Amino acid sequence: METHLVEAGPGRKRVVGTAAPAMVVPDDATSVFMQARPGLFKIAHRIVGDTDEAEDVIQEAWLRWQRADRTVVRNPSALLRTTTARLAINLVQSAWKRRESCASPWLPESTDLDATPEAVAERHDVAEEAVRRLMQTLTPRQRAVYVLREGFDYPYGRIAELLGIGVDNTRQQASRAQERLAADRPRQPVDSVAHRRLVQAFVAAAQYGDLAYLEAVLSTDAHA
């Protein structure tokens, strides 16, 4: 209850109370979203790598959740995670288009979630060839830096943290990778198991936003 001092006569005041403001009880849709929000933010931040942009993604996910026909949603948490991942990936893709470096022929385009099975299969083949060329040309550490930086717009600081190296070293690895790709250095043999594992990780990251798996594969290869 709130209280106020009011004049009750010369030199006198008295305390009066006012009714406490009514509590705003969130509806089910709001409760579901707020409960899922911490996890959604982690997904968005992992993909976009920026707190403000991750907040923008969460805001857009909330607006879409409000507009959704929730009567047909069987698993709200799964829908919210998928929506958030797609919005974050779309944001990253927009950033790629604004960067001249995104024109690199060494990385395949991200997979469109609405593409036909034939298109998905074709892009998977493109991913296989692109990853093979990277493995033939770059060292594991150069490859990790290049894929995370050029493919997913990771900040150098985040890449350095994942690989356990300094930021300056990370920038050097990126520069060396660019040089080797531009020079088309003599190619090295590619292990088929490692190739298949990296392709799966890349596709999972590009299509579903599963960057944790890609990070783990690249980091493991870089430390092998």
C-alpha cells in the first residue's frame, strides 16, 4: 500500500493510504516466452555474436510469437528456439551481404530452410566440395579461423577464445588463410572421416544454427 502525507490543519499532517496498484498477471503466451527467453538469448547471441543484435532478434521473436496461432503449437519451446535461430541466421546473412568479403568462392551459401529437397541436396554437395577445398588448402587452425570469421562473422575475440590463442594471432591466421586461398597453394590430402564430420557440422550450423557442434569440430581439429 502506498502512503502520502497530506495537510490536516495548520502545522499538522496525517498519513493516508491508497490502494496498491493491481498486479499485472502475464498471460500464458507471455509466461511461456519469458521462461524460454534466457535460452533464446543464448541461441541468438551465439549466432550473431553481439549483445545488442541478439536483443533485436529476441524482440522480433517475441513479436512473431504474439502473432502466431498458438492453438496449433504442440511444443512452444521448440518453436521459439527454431524461430530465434532462423531470425539470427537471417541477420547474419544480411551482414554477409553488406560485407565485400562475403563474396568469397571458398564457402557455400547458407541453406534455406524452405528450400526443396533437391535444392538442399545440391547445396549439400556444394558444401562438401567447399569444405574439401578448405581442408586441402589450409591448416586446421587457419581453417577454423576462416570458417568462423568469413562463414559466420565471428568476432576475432570469440575465435581466439575458442582456439586458445591471442587475438593478434587469430588475425594473422585469417590473413594467412586468405593468402593461401588466393595463391591456391599445393593441396594436402584430406581424411574422409574428418571431411564428413566437418561437412555435417557446417551444414548443421548454416541450416539450424547449431554453432556449438561446428565450434567443437573446428576446435578439436585445430588442437589435433
